Amino acid sequence: MYEKVYSEILSFFPNSLNEILSINRDLWNHVEEIRIRIGQVVCLKLHSEEIFMNKKVEAEDVLRLLENFSNNSIYSVQSEINNGFVTIKGGHRVGIAGTTVLENEKVKNIKYISSLNIRIAREIKDCSKDIRKYIFCEKKFLNTIIISPPGCGKTTILRDIVRCLSNGDDFVEGVNVGLVDERSEVAAMYKGVPQNDVGRRTDIMNNCLKHIGINMMVRSMGPQVIATDEIGGKLDEDAINNAVRSGVKLLFTAHGDNISDISEDFMNKKLFSYIVILTKKDRPGVIKNIYKLKEDKYVAWY
């Protein structure tokens, strides 16, 4: 893992921040984020602890690092910066905070960048196996929503289910999947190429608002399943209802702790055949509950 992190992330660090290279190589198997803030020391976030460096970060360190990640052309990634993040090779995501410049209530630029959050991308293939054996019926996929608090791996699980749906496996036949990846976290597109394996039958609408992407996919790509991460809001619900009327199956995630956190509209319409609740453990995909729609009501399935 260290070699991958070094070639795709650490090798771009300016000499002024090369203290980070002194960290034990094995530790990089567990680092989830590298947080860089002007006037503060670099912080490495692991699953259950944080490690702080010694040298404080200067403004030029942040600028130089962002320039290195963009191949010395910040202008080429300006549209991504305006969305608050840049995806780099390997699927790693660099979050950006600073002073925004607004125009017509939209972010035109982020200047005086003060913080970077490098989220290290990791694929965990087959992490959804325990879930898939419950939610697939006679090798067919039925509408499923995955609910969890932050940090429980719902995006990682979604990615793995998309891959398996797209390729086909022992549990399900392969189908065309339309993935709407609003924040570029699932497929992690870099220069038009997904850095994560989302399957051979998957079409990706990247960096696009979910409700717009869902409608575009239904109109133009003819997916059998629509997948997206963290649905929420009336516009998303309207687009989802449109997809259902078009005969498209649904695979979504949403924030929440239990079944009561699901949209009342979805619950009343019984849109989902399975509701999966995840719990926070030391690995993604730990099941807390699974509910199955049976005789027009949800019953505990796991």
C-alpha cells in the first residue's frame, strides 16, 4: 500500500512537508486522511486515532501541493476546485477549503485556500458479500437502500455492489448500471477514466447533481439499475419516482441510524424491497439490520 500512496500522493509533497515521509510504512495501510491546514501541523487520521507532525504548514506549502496535484496547472482543475474538491490519479480526493468567490449564488472560485483534506481511496472488493446474499432474490436485483451514520462504509459497500451487479456473480446476473457519482467518490473519475472498479456494464455520470444525473441516465443510457450515493431532498425524490415509472431498479445510500430516518415519501410508496442498516465497526459492511418488504410492510430480515 505504501508504494501506491507514495507514487500517487506523497511524491507530490513539497520538500517543506517531507517530514511526512518519516512515518512507518506499515502505518500507511491504516491512514484514511491527510489533513493540511495553514498555521497548523499536518494531521494523519486513522480509523481510531490521529498522528500529528511537528512542522507548521505555510500558505506556500498548500499552494505548491495543489499545483503539484494539478500538474502545475491549477486552471485545468478550476471547475473541480469550485465544487470543493479535486480527484487525483488513483481515485484519491483532495477536499479544499478557503475563501469563496460567489456569482449568482454559485461558487466561481475559491481563493486564499487554507486547508486541504486528502482522502486516501481504497477499494475493498467483496466487502458487500454478507449483504448481497440477503438482498438478491433468485439472481435478480430488487430495489435496495443502504442506511448508515458517517464512517460505516456505505460508499465502499455501494461501490462493491455496483461492481458485482455490473459484472454478475454467484448471487446475481450482470445488468447495465447507471452510476450517478455527484462527488466523484464511487468511481473516482480521473481524466474520464474510473480509478475504482465499478464493473464492465457501468456507465458513469460524474460530478453531476443527483437529480439531474438520474434523469439524464434514464433518458439517454437505458440502465436497468440506477445507483447513487447519499440521496436526499425533494428534487432527488422526484427524479427517483421518474426512474421507477421508467421501470429502472434502484440502489441508493442515505445518512441515518435506523429505518425511521428514511424519507416518508419512500416509505409510503414502498419503493424499496430491502432496507439495509449498517453499524460502525472496524470494517465496512457490518450489518445492523435488514428489513424486507413483505405483504406491504417491512419486516426484520436480519
